[in-house]
Amino acid sequence: MHVADLDEVTYDLEVDGDLVRRTLHRRVFERGAWATVVLAFEEKRPDGTWKPAKLALVRLQKVHDAWKKAAGMTLPGHDAAELARTITAWGLDDLADASDE
């Protein structure tokens, strides 16, 4: 994945003109030459219905005026929800203070 602008990062995918994966939500965290994009997305089943949402974390590095994918991972919806509950339980104020280091 190479993109010129972080606003271009989506998880949409078309196969033979049919949208088979669609981005539901997107959030970009950028710091210097590195960015992390969090995407909530759905994939279409063969019968045309949408599967439960998943979460993708994509790490990008700025190389020669473009963003290049460096790493990525996908979490099923139930794991993503558990991750959110865990971070919330840890206390957001503590995490906000640690980000300045």
C-alpha cells in the first residue's frame, strides 16, 4: 500500500465492480514520519449480507513524499471491543500522561 495522502487510506475493496469490503470508520494518528490508521470495516458474504465488523490497525511510514505500509493487523469485532474495554479500564488519564514521554 502506497498513498500520497493519509486521507486516501481506506479499506474498501471492489471485485468485478462489486463492493466486497467497506470502510465504516477511520481515524488517523500521525506523528512525524510515522502514522497509524485505525479502520473499522465490514466484509460481504457470498450471499450478499455483511459480516460483523472488524478492526484494522495499519502502520505507515512517510517515504519520499508518500506513505508506505510498514505493518498491519486485523482484529475481529469481539477482540476489538475487548481491547477498548481494557484500555478504558486502565484509565485514559494515565495513558494521556504517558504519551508525552
